[in-house]
Amino acid sequence: MSSGHDEADREFDLAPGDEHAESFSQRMVGYLAGLGLAILLTATSFFVAGTDLVWQPSIPVALVVLAIAQMGVHLVFFLHITTGPDNTNNVLALAFGVLIVVLVMGGSLWIMANLNHNMMPMDQIMQMQR
Amino acid sequence: MSSVAATPASDPHALHGAGHRAGLDAGWSGPPSKRIITGYGFWIFILSDIVMFSAFFATYAVLHGQTAGGPSGHDLFDLRNVAIETALLLASSFTCGLASIAADLRSAIWFQLAMAVTCILGLGFLGLEGHEFTALVARGAGPTRSAFLSSFFTLVGCHGLHVSAGILWLLTMMAQVFAKGFRPDIQRRILCFALFWHALDIIWIAVFTIVYLLGSAA
């Protein structure tokens, strides 16, 4: 338990973007794995967007899923946000950010679609104003 | 169970405020290092920046059908150009990671080399985006044409502004490492820059998916 300060930090907390002190080759493998997965997911996205091979209505869902997967790859391999106990604060902050993003985007789309659905067509409004 | 109250002597900027309370709680390992505090604060900034982008994304998603009789995304977007932009930004994110490894190893040559490659890739991205914007304006599809194009230029332009600011920051970091070496405060700035650059690539994933791929399909 008589560890120095730096070691104690490493045990309990890690700055976002930092990773556990690993050898040079391990870190290189991490970045290369992230790059490979990101290329794979990006290529799949661009392929799926332009193909006729899959059921067309499934394409938007597939694109969103691929994008979220690639964001996860970037977070883990490039930003080093992990599920480890040294990353709890970083993950909690990220979770709060994701909550706000989901509320802003989902809420806007929901409300505007609802308004659009309930609003009278524009030409009828124009006629009533005459 | 002793000696846990030691504060880092190497870093003159470290917080000392609560250090003397360490003896009260054996599980408390002293205040976190300045690197953790700086990095965490910058992480909060990045998340708030992403929240700001989410408002622009919501605006675009609501307005992308409102073309006012003008061109839609399907008529305008060139996916080959977007694919090249994506590749440039992804490669620059990778070389930025190599630069942070070099900074941790205190290798000035490899750091400057990786940062220079990152800078060139980022400038290539900005060049392609600028070319796309001027081509759109030239064919009468500028930001004033329709609500769809206003939201498009706001969202993609805001990301482009972030990349421009990132390149200025990148050049500053190259100059600071050249002039001052790998001091602890310079290392913290490199950590924050790497966070910023990787976050820009994450936002670009959302841009090419929502704006270009979904926008040109509809």
C-alpha cells in the first residue's frame, strides 16, 4: 500500500485519453486494431448506402448501427475510454453527455414530427387567411 | 499504510489544498495529479461541444426535407469526395495517436513527424471541404437557398471550423515542443489536443452517416 502518488493514481483514476502504461508494441497494436476496425466499419457503411443487395428500408437502421459501432471503436481504441475501475469518472461523464444528446436529438425529432403530423396543410392555412 | 499523503513534487502546478487531510482516511491516496484534473476538465468541455453539435444535428434532421423546391441532398452530394474526406480524417486520427505515443516516449523527432503528417491530412480534409462548399455556392446551392442547405452549411461548416482550430492548435503544439521540450504542462496540452482531434473524428462519423449517407439516400 505504500505506493507513490503516481502509482496510486494509476490504481484509482486515469485521465481521459491516457491508457495504462504499456509497452510501445502493445500501444501500437491498440491503435492499429482501432484503425483496422474503423476502416472496416466505414467501408461497410459506404457499401451499404449504395447497394441494392439488401432490403432497402433496413439501410437507414444499418447505417445508424454501423455509426454507433464505429464511435464505440474510436472511444475504446483512440480515446481509451474503458470499463475499468480507473475510468469510472470518464465513463459517467460520457454517459451524461450521451443522455443529453439523446434527449436533444430524439426530443426534437419527436416533437417536430408530431407538429408536422397535426398541422393543417400549408395551402389550407393560406386559404383561411384570405 | 503510511506515506500515502505524499504529493507529487515533480509538478509545481499540482493542487495542494486538501493534502493534509490524507491521514484521516487510509483509503484516500491524495489529490489526483494535475494531468488527471486537466484531462477530465477538457473531457467535460468535449462532451459539452458534442451536445452543441447534437443541436445542429437535430436541426439538420428536422429540416433536411425542406428544400423549398431547390436541390436535395441526393442531387448535391458526391459520396466519392466524402469517402476521401473520411479516409483523410481517419488517417489523421491514427497519426495523432502515434504522436501521443511519441510524446510519452519523449521522442521529439517522431512526435514532430507524426504531427506534421496529421497536419497535412487535416489540411487535405479542409481543402476538399472548401472545394465542395465553393462548388455548391457556385451552382446556386448556397446556405441561403433553402432551410435544408442552411442547416447543412451550419453543421458541416461548424465541424470544419473545429478542424481549422485544431490545426492551429496542432501547429502551436509542434512549436511548443520544439521550443520548450516535453515539460509536464506541455504534455498535458498534448493530451488535450489528442482528445480534441479524436473527438472531431467521432463527430465526423455522425456527419458522414447522417448528413451524407442518409441524406443522399432520401
